Amino acid sequence: MRVLLISSNTEHINIVPLPLGLNCVAVATRNAGHEVRLLDLMEEADSELAIRKVLASFQPDVIGISVRNIDNQSMVQPAFLLDQVKGVVKCSRQNSQAHIILGGAGYSIFPESCLTYLEADMGIQGEGEAAFPMLLQHLECGAELSGVPGLYLRDCGLQTKRRFSSNLDELPLPDEAMWKMPGADKDDFGIPVQTRRGCPMDCSYCSTAQIEGRAIRKRSPDLVTESLARHVSRGYRRFYFVDNTFNLPLAYAKDLCRNIIDKKLEISWRCIIYPGIIDEEFADLLVKSGCTEVSLGFESGCERINRILNKKFHPDSVRRTSQMLKSRGIRQLGFLMLGSPGETRESACESLAFADSLDLEAMKINIGVRIYPQTALSKIAIDHGLIHRDENLLFPRFYVVRELENWLTETVRLWIKDRPHWMA
């Protein structure tokens, strides 16, 4: 079959993202014997024109559309991103008779409501590297679709419960030749790398468990570094590890760093570090293997608030982690979320002062917390009367302590005014 895969995302949120998941699905689809094209709309000046052109020349039997983000997760300056994706689906429908299938991280959080809103034919929740080729086989043979894991049909719901691959080494790595590179002048660009899926930390607001599951599943460090080496051979030098927590488990992260060092890969990379799960040996390995920047998601500088968020570290652990990284010259980007359950003026000021004391290279502050379904935060929001029990939350809703909202907005504005490396 001829299969067109479209990355619909055109938003730059913190980084310039490349469609890592869709690249891997493309490789899996090609390995299954299908002819594949990948269209990344990120750098297209006219998305509709680009879609029409490839549909006319390629004439696919199936169109897969990746939904990366539902919204920008900002309560202060909200942007709902699905209308753009809806335009991609509409253009595809008007110019092709192909089946239209959704997937991606954003879709996996809202599989049924997203499918209905975008008016596609079907969608796959979860890992598409195995499920999508299986679906293609069923479509090609005219077989029943009920056996495809994670498959939703519009107006018919879930067909078969999703399955998580227990061995990530059985899933393909991205093809470095498929990337469509952004402009060379973009400093926030890096090749995405994923070594683990799943997170057991259960932060009260986080959707990762719904996308990837709670059990950590790891790729072999040897396969990861082989993929890095192939990218280096094509001239790529900057990478971004998208793992939700790069340092969990710590022993695996150390082995991965050692492999990069042993391969003598001359690369620079960044990652996301969970505070507290770090020691001096790991900090040294980060530097030696080329890590130049870390995102430090401590969310609050108040121990009481972090307990409510189910964070498993103390502010002192954040400070020690930050000091280890700073002493080795690793840049740090910090994150605060203000207005979450239990927040007071005192706790918010404590968080701002704590973040300021760390002297990080950059600080991102969010007022309000995006509420995702099937999270502890959604249950709290229901109990506090902020949302209704039957809301699907596709259209973004935020938790914020109501009496603090205006005060937080003004307070954060004043803090940012005097700190040019802070942003909201």
C-alpha cells in the first residue's frame, strides 16, 4: 500500500521539534513492505498547498496524521491547536479517498473525543510502530479491524485494548535520512532521541503515564549509541533526549553516558533531569558525554506544594542537583507551576524566591496547571468544583486557586520585569 504520514505540528514550544514518533512509525511501515512518504508541515509556508501536492503526486491508499499537541498548556495566553489539525484532515479528505488515521502523543490522551472533533476515520492510541502496520495489513486484506490494539473507530469507540511493547529493542529507531531539517540559524534545534518509555513517578498533573504507561521500558544503550553514531556520520552534532526523566533509572543513564564516551561521539546534548536522583559520578559522566543543558522540572520551591503534586524530592535536593550541574558548567532551564492545589501567596513567593536563588540560565513560569483526564489533579478539580465529572477536557481547562489568579499574574509580571532570563 502507499502510505502518507503527515506531521501536523507547526508549533515551537520550548524546542523546535522533529516528528520522532512518526519517523519510527514510517520505518516500521516501510519494513512491513509498504511505500511510505513522510510530510513534516513544520517548515512549510503553506500547509494546504504542500498536502495537495503530495496527494496529487503520491496518491496514497492510507493517510496517517500525527497529533502532537492539543494546546500550548498556557492559561495566560491560551492557544487551541486542534483547529489547525482539523484543516489538515479536511484538506486530506477533499483531495483523497484514502483512509485517514490519527495517532501521536496528543491523540493518545484524548483518543475518542479527538477523533470525533477532527472527523478522521480512525485512530491508534499508544505505540504505533506495531499497531499501525497491523492495521494496514487488515485494511489491505479486508479483514476485521477489531484485533488491532489501541484502535478507535469514529462513532464506534475502542476496538481492542492497547498493548505496550515490553521490549523497545524490537521497535525501529528513526531513519536519519527522513528528517526535514529546520533552518540552520535555529539555536533551539536538536535531533530528538528516546531511550525509555513509561514513568512511574505519578506526578498529580502529568499525562505521561496515559501516553506511555507507568512501567519503564528501555532500549539497549548499544542500539541507542549506534543510532547516534549514524546521525553523526551524516553531520548531526546536537541532540535532545526526550525521555521524561533521563536519570531514571540512574544506573541505566550512567551506562548510556559511558557508551557515548566509549564511542568517542563528538556531540552536544540536553535532557530532562528529575531532581535528587543524581550523584557526583553521574554529573561527571554528563559532562564527559557531551551534555550541555538540562531541564530541571522542580515545579515548586515549597515542600508542602510538592507533596501535593506528588513530587518525590525536597527543595534541598533540587538545590544540590542544581549545584552539581552548575559547578560543571551545565546550563539549566527551570520550571515553576504556580496556583496548583494548596497554593497560597506565601507558598508562591517561597517558590519564586527559591527559583531566584538557584541562579539558573533560564526560568519558565506557568500560572495554572493544565488538567488532563485520569490524573489525580482531575479528581481534585472535580472535588473543588472547577470541572464537571463528565468533562472530556479536550478543550483546555486549568487548575488555579481562584482567589490567587489576578495576584499571581501581577506578581509574576513584576518578577519577570527585573529578570530578562525569566519567561511566562
